Amino acid sequence: MSVALDEYEEFEEKLHLFSIRVEGIPVWERIYFNVFQEIARKKGRGQSHTHSGDGLKDYLHGFALWLKNAVYRNPYFAGEHDFLFFGHQRRKLEEDGYWWDLYCDPIHEQGELDYVHMETPVLLSHRSPAKTENLRYLELIEYGGTLQRKLGLRSPSLPDNVVSRLREAEAEIRRRFDVDVDVVSEARDALHVRNTTLPLYEQLLDRVDPEVVVLVVSYGKETLVEACKRKGIPVVELQHGVIYDHHFGYSYPDGETKTTFPDYLLTFGEFWNENARYPIPDDRVIPVGYPYLEERLDAYDDVERSEQLLFISQGTIGRGLSQFALEVHEDDRIDHEIVYKLHPGEYDRWEEEYPWLAESDVRVIDESEPPLYRLFAESSAQVGVGSTAVYEGLCFDLETFVFEADGADVLRPLVEDGAASTIESVNDLAEGLGSDAASRFDRERFFESDSVENILEELERIRDTHGE
């Protein structure tokens, strides 16, 4: 990879960075993921998602959303509920015309939990109409914290000894990775976010008074998790993507932990339980399945398959993968139709970043239609690098090829299991097409069946037994 993951862990261990604390708050656990991402970006890794800007126009738009949230979907008007969900902010438009939270809405639809669902904005907006019924927005917290920070309120103070250690980390990053990262500013910003939003989250918890908090993507939500722990409320995370040994949102160096990690992690299947070094006991990492995938497998069961080769893109590797897809498209030995499926985070910038693809006649999917799972159902093979979607595509019995690029280690277990093949060239792909590797994919090990029932059972068990 562009940044050696083992070397990053060695860097952390050498400087004992997890031991850095400011007024008892472990600082490194709140910034180390961002620091790694910044190093990787400066070493040439692409951008995963498009982000909103920080210009005056964006701040004014955010302020308007903050004011609107005072009267529309105000989270503090939610009332009391047993379960408080913090969903995935990126929704997907489904064929029923609604925008779904893929990880939470199947649970809401099939279960009878007493819940309220909170959502943060993406690119200063929310998708509508949303499938989620009892939905509230979080601008009062997200932008309320931003407003305080812009006014200089609740600014943190970093002791000289902490600044010294963080400067030492900057020097070591420069020596090892040959890039500059302002680690001191990362720490100060993270603590400022904590100071400005922790009271707001605590007020929300007091208002809703949940027995369990359920969230998607825990990294980046450290302040929310801290608020829950201060209130004695168990936090449950739903797996949302690939988890692997060096995923810095989940896997921690031996002997280290994360005080703001959820109390429980509900995974897609047993495979993911074995795939990282979680900072919680093994019996709190529970395989339950992936409801949305299970639903879609049934929905597209009768779709006719064709000789179609599906490329699964991601912003971090999109340049290299799109160039390879074009090579495949132009090679006479490959008689499959080439379809290039962009990640939603690439939709609004791919034509500028991948001009060779825009100028070609390759079929590029840059919107929510047709759905990814329909593309899986009608394809015969797939090529990817490090996306969860590659695992999902195997559930549709696709021949699977892992393109050697930054991030391919994520899918290495599939290659080791014989369910996928590694390719570096069009020759490799041409020789590999037609294998039966997909038949060696153990779906149940990766994605357990009866997922909604499993999740509901675990949530109710946690509600009834946590803390006993």
C-alpha cells in the first residue's frame, strides 16, 4: 500500500502515542485514523468521498440548516424511546422511490422496536423522501458545535508536554513517510469538537432517555460514544463495510484499547469476528448478518445473467482501476460487456478525475439506477480492489478478481480461500475468466442468514441484560 500499515503501527508503538492524555482524555484514539488518512492522501491515495467546503457560502448554508432544525425534525422534540439509532448519513434511492438507510431501515421495517432515528447531513443536505419513519436531524448538534468553534468558545488548552510529544510525532511522520501532517492541530480540533458537542449529546440522551444506542460507523463519533458511556447507556454498532486486520477504525495494536469504542459490535458473519483485533471482549462481537443484502438476494433471484464484467470502483483507487477497465474494454480477448460502477462518493467528480473513462464508450454507472444488486444479478464476473461490494457480489455467484492496487490487501482472505483470483494485467484476467472459484465462497460464514431476527434478538437481549 502507499502507506505501510505495519510501519504506521510501529510508529505509534515507538512513541507510545495511545498514552497521550489531556485532562484524562486519550487524545490519540480520536485522531490516529485521521492522521493515517492524511498521510495516505499526501502519499497519493485518492479521495474516498466528496466533502462539503469551508467557504462563506457553505457556512451560511449550514447556519440556515441549523435554524431550520430548530423547528423541523428537531432531535430534542423526539420524546422518550427505548432505542436511539444514529444511522448512516448516505442513503440509497431504492426502486420504491424512497431513500433508504441500508443498515437501519430493514430493521425498522421488520421489527417493532420503540425507536427514534437520528441523521447527520451529507454535503449540507438530507435525502428525501426518506424511508425512515421516526426521523430526526442533527444540525442543532453538528452545526451548533461548529458555530461555537467559529466563535472561539470552549477552546481546548494543550499542555506543553503534550504539544512536545505531538511535535515529536510530526517529526517521526516526516522521517518515515516524507510528508508533513499538523498533528497538533488535529489534536486541538478533535478536543474542540468534543468540548462543543459533548454537552449537546448529553442533553439529547437526557431527553430521549434510551435504554440502548445503536449506531453505524463508530469512528468519528467518539464524542457521542463518550456521552453514552458517561450516562451508562450501552452502545451497539452495526457493521457497515469491510473490516480487516489493519482497519484503524476497528483493529488496534496489541496491548492498546479505545475508551470510546462501542460496547458491542454486530457483524455480518463469523468471518468478520476473526478479521481484526477489536478493543472489546470476543463475546461482544456478535455475528448477525446483513439484512439489506439478504433482502436484495431474494428480490433479484429471477434476473437473467449475461456475459457482463462489472468493475467496482472506489475513490481511493478509481484512477488506476478505471484505466485498467478501459484496457480491458479495448482488448479483443475479453468478449464481456464492461460496466464500470462508481462509488456514490465519485458521482460528482469522476468525469474530471477520470477523463479517459468519460471519453470512452464504456458503460459508466454514476447514479443510483440501476441498483448495484441488479448489476450483480445480471453480471457473470466482477473486478474490485477493497470494497465490501466485492464480498456482496460473491453472494450472487460472480467470478471474482482482485485488482492489485493500493488497498487490495482488504480482499486477500478471498484469494486465500480460493473464492477470488488476483490480477495485475489484462492477460491475467483473460486467462482467469471462466473459473469456478465463486463456488468456493461460503456465504453463511461471511453473511449469516435470518439477519433481522438475529439483530432484533441481540438488541433486546442487550437492553435486558447489559450491566448485569
